[in-house]
Amino acid sequence: MSDKTLNLNLDVPVTGTYGWHVDWDRNMDTLDAHPGIKTVTSGTRPPSPWPGQVIFETDSKNLMVFDGDDWALWLPVA
């Protein structure tokens, strides 16, 4: 049985599990914490965001960050 990462719910296999490299096992949380900026529209925001998730809305030209409760304007691009 494996643990899950906090943000993306990725499987974290037990170190040394057949087929997994030890460095990959140790870096699952790092990969999970840096998924990048998702490009969306104001009507297609992620339904289950995590605190700190960043999106770019192509229609409003806004860079938004999820603060744990709601999407907050981070940077207006236009």
C-alpha cells in the first residue's frame, strides 16, 4: 500500500518497490508541489483546487491563485 501526495493525490510507492527508482520515490512530494500553472477560462476553473494552485484565465487575462477559500486575483495581465 502506498501513501498519497497532498495536492495531486499521487501514489507514493514504498521505497525500493520493484520498478521504482529510489530518487523518484523521494521526489514525489516535490513533483506534487510544483504542478505548474493551469490555463483555463473563467468558466472552467478547476473544481477541486488546492491552496496555492495558480491558474491563468485566457478570457479575462488574469492570473489567479486559490487562497484556500476562493480564487484571488494575483496579477491582472491585461
